[in-house]
Amino acid sequence: MPYKNFSFGKSERLCSKKLIEELFSNNQVHKIIEHPFLLLWKEEQIESDYPAQVLIIVSKKLFPKAVDRNRIRRQIRELYRLNKHHIYETLEKHQKEVALMVMYKDRQKLQLSVLKTHYNKLIEKLIKNIEQTV
């Protein structure tokens, strides 16, 4: 299945309460830190056409205004949408399915260009991690 379409539909979002609780429980969950991001991922059978589902979290404690949280969440979604094909190709190659949770952990709003560099490093670490767990 070609993953070069740059959409981000409902079936690519992590909505399962059970999976979300499993990611928060830290039970067999892999953790990757690349400031300002924290990525938690777990190999899991997902009921989706895509090999990965993602949840993006921006803390209400760090950003009390919904406008700020929504802007950061929108930027992270855009970065994921543009770079997801790298993750999908790796997962297809190793025949895996994963649930991902991306958390924004900084107290400052960073520009998109800065977020992009850190996000690309995060994706590289994730791909290396997936390949090591084969």
C-alpha cells in the first residue's frame, strides 16, 4: 500500500482508550526523548489500514490557553503528516504495527522550523529503535 498520500485521517489517530491506557502504564512501552518531544510507542495489533496510529498530547498544565495548545498540536500533526511515510516504510519492511504517543514537554512555544529539526531527529531515533527490536 503506498503511503505517499499526505493526509491524516481518522483511522490514523489513536482513539482506543485501552491502547492509550497501555501507553500511559509504561508496561513494555518504548520511550524516546528528543527535546521538546517525548515519544512513547508500543508494538500492538491495530484495527486500521495503516501500520501506525498516533496520539498527540500538549499539556494543559504547561499551556493553560487552549489557543496555544491547539496551535502546537496542529504544528505537530503537520510534521507527522509530512514525515509519516518514513515510519510506515520501516514498519511495512518489518511487518509491524505500532501505537505512538507524541507529547510536547516544553514550556515555550517554538517556531515550526525548530520543531521540524527536533521532530526529524525524533523520527530517526524511532526508526532505529524499531529496527533494533526486530
